[in-house]
Amino acid sequence: MNVIPIQQREINNSVSEKVIEDILTTDKSIFSEVLSLTFSDLSLIARQKIIPSGKLDMLYLYKDEMLLIELKTVPFYKEVLTQINNYENDLLELQNQNKLINSKIRKIIVVTGAKENDYRLCKDNKIDLIVYNPEIILSKYYENFKELSSFLKIQSGDYGVVRLGLIKNTLSHLSEGLAIKEICKLENRSEKTIRNKISIARLLNLVGIYKNTFFLTDLGNQFVELGDKIVDDRLNQGQIDLLSNFLKENPFHSSVTYTIFSLIETVFVLSKNSYPVSKESVKDYFVKSVGKTETWRTPKSKETATYIFSNYACELEFLVKVNNEFYITPKGIQAILLLQLNRSIKLIESRK
């Protein structure tokens, strides 16, 4: 690849050609948009192909013609004309030797900027000159990737239930077939409060819904049975183990499961700086990590969200809190390792 003249180098030199090329060859939908071509008719033949005059960037097949593409992360400069024309001559020779499919070659130069005269020069050389924006390519790649990666779209939220133990009685009443209004009377709580408890239970796979009627799932029935005859509002060891095992196996089940894991991961990451990890340092990092800086932007909302989800993590024995500082438990370490494994598997699956 030819050396780019110093006057052509600008801020964009922080974006390497390889990074953009990686994206364009990985996500054909983005490249087809840059080239204004039909996605389904574009097929990669070779990338960084070594030929006598150098190493061409990309060679594609589009319908009945080959696209010889030279990509730059700088504005157009004249030397690239010689470069791509030499590549074309090499490809023509390969065609003569029956070492390359014998189709028409279309030359394309893709750059970050061009002047009017640059287009004329390219036209005279029978070259298509296309201008693109690297920032748009980088952003679109993330957006497309995010669409395929379901866990990146999980939206955290809290329901005002400060401890998981508070859902015990509500689930017990639900197991008896009681309606929401009846449960409200028994617990002396508003309908909103009871529905919030049930919402948390649904996100933990303890409750299902059918035709506006709530019912306990198999996991929910196990949860209630484990707490039978225990009337306090704290989880017993059986319930802790049941829920924590479910979470470890299903970290992306819902916004609640993933947000609990995000808080545990926050403590894990921050522990590299200092240990134990203070609640204050957890608060800011946690809110940013779950993408809620706009929703939980006030000091009170940050405090509340951190308080609630750290309570959940501590109740399930993933963390221990002492004097407003968090320690990660062996169960917490195991949970993080399983989270990272599951996340990797999902990312790999999303790229198939």
C-alpha cells in the first residue's frame, strides 16, 4: 500500500483502514449501502490479495462484474490512481492466465473526502469515486451488532421493591388462588405495590400470566414450598439457592436478572482499583454500565437503584455489604465467570 502524502493526513488517521475494512467485510449490509448496491448481489472474492504490484484491499463479485475496491481513511490523493490502475493490470493478467474469473473489472476508490476535480480525474480513469464517513460506519456497525445481541438491548428498571424477601407473602397468597384486590387487603398495601411485587416475581420467572390472571410457575411453586410455614420477609437458604442458581444459569432472562449481574460485575471491575469497593464508587459506575445515566440521573434515583439491586445481590449471597462497602463472595465470582461465558456465547451466536 502506497505511503499517504503528509498533507493528506488528518484527524481521521486515528481510524485505521483495517478497522473500517473489517467492518465492511463483516457486515455486508453496511458496505452495500456505501456502494449503493443491492445487498444480496454482493459477494467477497478476496481481501488483502497479494499481487505483483502490491496488496489490493477488496475484490468483490457483483452480478456479472468484479469490483476492485481501494479503501482509504483519508481524503482522495492522486497517487491512489496509479495504485488502483496497477492492481487492475495485475488482475487482467491473472484473467489471461485463467487464474481469475473472466468478468468485467469495475474500479472503485472509497475515501473520506474529495474535491470536484478529484471526481473528474477518476472519471477520466474510468474509476468510481465514493466518499464515506468513518464515524457513520463505526456507529452503524454497533447498531447492527446491537440488534443481533439481545442482551445489549435489555433495559434496566426498578419497581420500588427494596428486597426480594418482600415478595414472599404475595407469592404465597397468589398460590392460594387469591386475586390482586384480596392480596391488597391481606397485606394492607396498595394495588400498585402488590403489582410491583408481582412484576419483580415475573422477571425472576416465579410468576406467569394468562388472560390477565397471574399464576405461579414451576419455579414459583418451588419457591413458595421452600418457604412454607415461615412468615417473615426474609429469604431462607433454600429460596436463596433456588433463585441464585436460576440467575447463574439465566443471566439474560430479564432486565432484573441482568441488572443484578451488572451490579455484581461493577463490584468485580472496581475491585481492581481498591477492595472492598465503596458504595459511592459502585453507584456511578453501575448506573453507566446499565445505560441509565439519563433515566437515573438525579442523585436520589442513582442512590435508590444502587440500593435496591445491591440488596438483591446481597440477599442472593453474590455480595456481602459491610459498613457501606461491598465484598464479592465465591458465589459472586462464579456468577461473573458464568456471565462472561454466557455473554461470549451469545455474541458468537449473533454473528452466525
